[in-house]
Amino acid sequence: MVYARQTGGVRYREKKFRIRKKENRHVQNERVWMVTKSGNSKWACGFVYIAQQKRNDEFGQWNDSIYDVLGEEVLKLKNEGYKIYMAGDFNGWVGAGRGGVPGNDARMNRNGERLIGFLEAHGMKMLNGTACCTGLFSRHGHNSATLLDYVCVLDEDQKLVKRVVVDEH
């Protein structure tokens, strides 16, 4: 689900991409891009779901194909002049080192490695652990769980994001 509020002349719409490879068509259901425009500023906001991490990496190929498609889309959006913001449930443990979250524990899983590799390949950083990003990101309890565990942005656009909050509801 994506919620957007239109205020002050900000226009938004869903941006659809044609997925070329037949074997990657499932990605259509695993992400959505919303694009916004205000004056000369253009943002592409991607909301993503990566399948859960199993010990045997059962969904590894599925998740790799999602990152392949996302990579193509990020490149297209950059070429069209969009600033890129991504958030979602990436189902990865990224640890505290090499691109992980400061203060995090050391655990890392294959989905976490995929996420870090994707971010590095596309010049992106996680906002988790930065001063502008607060809230409960991977919470479980009371028969619910957060659907947002990482927020990512292009390196050069990081200074433009002033505040990201995930509330407990």
C-alpha cells in the first residue's frame, strides 16, 4: 500500500515500467514507483518487498531478479533526472559494517548482502541510523510487524531528505 497526500502543487502518479524478461514479470507485484514533481524538483519513490530469507536461500533467484529489475529502473529514472528514494521490507540483516546501520548488531544474511550490493552498485545509502531517520523499523508483536525496515536514497540526494519517521502504528 502506498499513501500519498497532495499538497501545495505537488503532483504525483504511479510510474510503470515494462519488464522485458518474461522470467522477471513477477517483479511487477513486488514494487511500485510513485513519481512526484514540484517546480523543477522530481522524485521517484520506490516501495519494495523482497521475499523472506530462508536458511537455504530458497527465494534467492526470486530476490535477485527483483534487484535486477530495480537496477534497470533506477538507471532509467536517474537518466530522466529523478532523485531516487526507496523504502520497503527488504527482509535483510545488514549488520553494522560495510554500508550497514550504525549501532546495529553484526548479523548479516544473504538478503542483507543483496541489499548492500545493490546500494553500492547504484550509488545509494541507507538512511537508517542517520539523524534524520527515526522510528521503529523492524518491530514484531501484537500480531503485527512493520512493513518498512530500510529507507534508501541516492548519495547525492541524502542531504535533501530532512526527516523520515516510522511510527508504531
